[in-house]
Amino acid sequence: MGGPEPKIDLNDDQLLRYSRHILLPEIGIEGQQKLAASHALVIGAGGLGSPVALYLAASGVGRITLCDHDDVDLTNLQRQIAHDTTTIGQPKVESARAALARINPEVQVISVRERVEGARLEALVATADVVIDATDNFATRHAINRACVKHRRPLVSGAGVRFDGQVAVFDLRLDSSPCYHCLFPEEGELEDMRCAVMGVFAPLVGIIGSVQAAEALKLLMGVGETLTGRLLLLDALSMQWRCVRLKRDSTCKVCGSR
Ligand SMILES: [Zn+2]
């Protein structure tokens, strides 16, 4: 899996910066080189997107495209850890880009200050090695899923509201993988629970976003077993995790004719 991976030689500083990764036999220099050659598309630079982008940058993913149309405001700072008091009023993608650069200036961060959709979304997905959905509304989630199905890109999906979080991987490079629509048909949605109007326990999005980052890194390196075909549900109030097996829906309108 994973397509062509040009070898990127690591210099002495990089060998030190990533030494605790390189020490892991599952990763090693080879895994770190794969990350350096990778492109991750992170859609959403809020509660989930913050930890996702921070961990991907710290881990040395070579290129990160970060999309968000919004500006930082005071109500974001309780949980959106890529932003801080000094960046209130700035575009979230610029605030986050500066935060990522402070952690790891070697990572190329491309900021896209728009609500990506349509042809623009498709073009971005087509160039990515992994797509991380860190958005907060169903319409965008389904648009991202459709683009990932079409271009067969692995999708790491996360959500968190109140004390409830969920995370799943749809490795759409595999014929057997379900897609987001198999799990959540568009017509089945009763309510669009947006963080904009709901309460959110601050570390919940940190936990879910960190799981998304871990899955994205594993997908990029081809190590371990990902959450493909599994939905992980967290009730942070009782700190109970549940795992639900997912199956592809052969009648799914999005991936059924794949
Ligand atoms: Zn499907």
C-alpha cells in the first residue's frame, strides 16, 4: 500500500528531532522518511484539527494542507489548542500555521482559508496521501467522503460534542472498506449537532483528534492495524470506549457502484 514513496534523506538534526520515532522498530528511519515524503489534508482547524495538525507537524509529515474558512474567536480557545489569545481575529489557518511552524519549521504547511467544496475539494483530496475530516457538520463530511471514495484516498473521520466522541477510518484504497455514507446515510440524519451551538468538553476533542493523528500516521507509514472497518465511540463522562464493527453497505449510494 501507499504508492510511490521517494526517499528523503534525513540530516543530523532530523535524526535527533525524530529520534524517539526512529527508536521504534515499527517506524525506524524508513517510516520517518515515508512521513517526510507524505502529504496530509486536514479539513478543519478547530477542536479536532488543532491536535491533528500539531501532532502531524511535530511528527514530521512533510506537507500539510490545512483548510478552514473561519477566524479565531475567544470562545474557541477553551479547546482549539492551535490558537491562543494573541491570534484572536486572525484566520484559523494562519494562526495554526504559525503554531505548527514554531513546533517544526521543516514542515511545509499550505493554508486554505475557505470552506472547501466541489471541484476545489476534489482537487485537494486527489493530491493527498491521507485525508483527515476534522469538520463539524454533516454536509461537509459527506462531501469529503464522496471525494475520498472517488479518488480512493484513506479517510480518518472524527467527531466530538458534549462528552461524546467518535472516530473511524475508511481506507478507501481497499475494495472491502465501508465509506462514511455506509455508516451515516445522508437521509438518516435527524440533527446536525454543531459545536458552534453545543457544549464541548475541552479534552474530548483533544483525545479524538489525537486518535485521528495516530491513525493518519499509521496509514502514511503502513504500520500496525488501523481503525478501518471499526467505529470507536467514547463516552468521556464515564471514560468508556466502545468499538463497533462496520460493514460495507452494498446498496450505498456513494460507494456501492465502486
Ligand atoms: Zn458507502
